Amino acid sequence: MDETPVLVDKRAGYRVVTLNRPSRLNSFNEAMHRALMAALTEAEADSACRAILLTGAGRGFCAGQDLSDRVASGDSKPDLGHTIETYYNPLVRKLRALPFPVVAAVNGVAAGAGANIALACDIVLAARGASFIQAFAKIGLVPDSGGTWILPRLVGAARARGLALLAEPLPAEKAEAWGLIWKAVDDDKLMAEAEKLAVHFAMAPTFGLAQIKRALDAAETNGLDAQLDLERDLQRQAGASPDYAEGVKAFMDKRAPNFSGRRS
Ligand code: T3D
């Protein structure tokens, strides 16, 4: 039985959030959606939380929608647009907007929405044994959770089309070589590497990192002029932050900085 669909482990400065329906490869049912959103919202509300590490229990990361909830009964047709609007889209928006980095540790297969939720995270580490599958085409669906937006941006038009139309598994090492993810690591080193990153972010200038996320997201739609203006505005805010003052002081003092992680 997978009784607690999402596990949250509070560490110093960050939280490990684990999708926990291993018997279904951590595919999403409504309970897991609600628990994940609650975990992210609580982390955001905790000013001591400066990073999230998202991973999956068991041998998979996440196999997307739990298809056993979608078995057709009679003539009734599910409104998948409603699920997307209610659960998947808010989840992707939340991950992108969190005011601190989210590290995905993709421990095994990431399929369907599971792949695209991993790709919505800020840094994606994957075990060499993991793979990414845009599984949608196999069941007559369209890549969702931002897949049609992020794939061409990460890997280019030709590879995005191949991944989406063929729905073949992309092994982690090839995903790294194609620029889909940050890094593929040995399976037995995945969590240690991911934790190292989370600890790094837990001691980083959080406000500045949040502004970097904003700038890079805005760059997807801005022209150069608008982006230059945005950089000016964000830099003005970053330059007024206590962590910037500390960064400069620490540099001049030739010591390691002690960032507060204050979010404003
Ligand atoms: O519906 C909406 O709201 C719209 C939103 C859609 C978003 C989506 O994500 S649509 C895409 C849904 N996902 C898929 O189509 C992927 C389905 N799964 C697979 O293709 C394969 O399981 C994998 C390629 C991911 C892994 O294959 P393999 O051979 O390593 O494992 P397996 O044996 O297929 O799966 C292990 C168990 O997990 C198995 O259960 P069993 O037989 O041991 O009792 C399998 O049925 C279960 N499982 C895996 N994925 C799902 C699932 N059960 C329900 N839903 C799943 N998505």
C-alpha cells in the first residue's frame, strides 16, 4: 500500500520531497497531486527553506498520470483538460515560481507528465539507469505539463519532435548529451550528488537565485531590450539585498560568505 503519497524530510535549509507511490512508479492520482502541492506550498511559506530536492521512491521517478484512474467506463469520457487545469498546470507554475532552486533527482524512469515535471525543476540530475519518455503519443495524448514548451527550448525542434512523436525512452546519458538535463550520475551516487547541490543552495544567496530564475524565465519571451531593462531592475533589487552586501564584504575580507538567505 502507498499510504502517504508524498514524503517530506526537513533538513537544515532544504526539504527532500519524495513521490511515494512506488507500486505504480509514483504515477499521479489526485491524492498525490494534492500532497505534492501542499508540500511545495508549505516549503515556500517557510522562510528557512532555501531549496527543494524532488525525487521518487522505489525504482521509478514518476510515470505521469495514473492510468488506472482513466479506464473508460461506458460512454463517459474524462475531461482531461480539467485535470490539466486543476493539477498539472498549477504544479508546473508553482515549481517555476518557487523563490529558491528545485533540484530533481531522477532516480528511474520519468514518463509522461513525470518527465516534464522533472524538466520543470531548476537543476535535473538523473541516475544513469534512468530514462525520460514522452509517453503521451503511445496512448493518443499530447505532451503536457509544459513538454511542448520546454522540449524545443532544451533540445531543439528536430529532437523535440522525435521525442514527442516517437515516445521512445531517452536514456539519462543521452539526455545530458542533448542538453535536456544538467547531469547523469552513477545510480549509487545520485542522492549524494543531489544532496550536495541542495546543501549548496541552502547556503546560497537565495534572493539573488530567485531573481536569476525570474530573469531566465522572462528571457523565453522577452526581446533583448526588454530583457536588458529587466536585468537592470532585478540587479537593482539584488544589489539592495543583505546577501549582496555580505558577498562583497566576504570577498574583501577573503573569507567564505555567510548568506542569510533572506528572500527580500
Ligand atoms: O489523464 C490526465 O489527467 C491527463 C494528463 C496526462 C498526463 C500523463 O502523464 S499521460 C501519460 C501517462 N503515463 C504513461 O503513459 C506511462 C505508462 N507507463 C509506462 O509506459 C511504463 O510503466 C514505463 C515505461 C513508465 C515503465 O515501464 P516498466 O516496464 O519499467 O514498468 P511497468 O511494469 O510497466 O510498471 C510497473 C508497475 O507500475 C506496473 O504495475 P504492476 O503490473 O506491477 O501491477 C504498471 O502497471 C504500473 N504503472 C506504471 N505506469 C503507470 C502504472 N500504473 C498506472 N499508471 C501509470 N502511468
